[in-house]
Amino acid sequence: MHGLHGELYLNLSPEGLERLSKGADFFVARPDEDAAEGAERLIPCAVTRAGGTAQRPLVRLDLARTREEAIALQGMELLAAGGDLEALPFYRVGDLIGLRVETAAGHLLGEVSDVLEAPAHEVLQVRTPDGASLLLPLVEELVSVDAAAGVLRVVDGLVETPAEDQRGAANAT
């Protein structure tokens, strides 16, 4: 929070500043007391001022004209949609959970069990067939999503597959 006019500092997610600048429609995600636990209600808003620095962006929303109104928005998410964001690739977490994960050559790696937020990009948590956990960066150059087929493909060589492990063991003897 900042100033007397309801300005807010943002804690940005990866690529958040770029997404904020490309968005045309904005919403605040507010907990919805009338819905199931964890449900949120999206409240349309307008960004009336954006400033600050890339490390500490500052915005003013039409929902907060005073310091008290800004305090009421603390801890909520500011979401952007529309505009130039439509051209960027994106995935909903719910669409990724449960996808089969395999290499480009077709070796099974497991199934997406979670999507984690990290400073540079999201990270996919994959449950392997033996129950172990594998972390993969959700980076367009390394993974591709075929939602229609229910498969997420990882470039060959990023992760050792069991067949590669066996070949390595055979060559070591």
C-alpha cells in the first residue's frame, strides 16, 4: 500500500509486469463467502494509474480511492485479460493437472500432479509411475501441451528415461 489515494504495490508473478501492460480487462479476485471454500469472485476494475519500478510496481485501481479501501484489497490478486494477452500461450492449472507426461519420443514420464509458481516461470510437478516426484519447467521451448490428446510432451534429453538409465548402466559395466 502506498500514499493517500489508494495506490497499491504489487507482488508480481513470473512475467506479471508484461502481462499487466498487455492486459485490457482487469479483475480483483476476492474470496467468495457464499461459495465453496477456496472459491473466489472476480470483481471487474480499472487500472487508473500504473507506475513504480519493475521490481516494485505501483497501481491505482478504481476500487480503491482511499488508504482504507486499499487496505481492504491487500492480499487479493489482480488479474489481467484481453488485449495483447490473447496472443500469448497460456494454460489453466486445472487443464494441466492429470495430463500424461511423456518425452517427444513417447517414453512415459508420469502424470502432472501440481503446478508450482516459481520466480522465473511455473514448474510442473509430475508423479512418476513409481510414485516419485519430478519437477519440469513449464517453458514453451521445453514442453508442449496437446490438450486434445491429454498429453504434455517434453523435449528428448531433458529428463533421463528408464531405458536411457539401463543403457547407461550397460555401458558402465
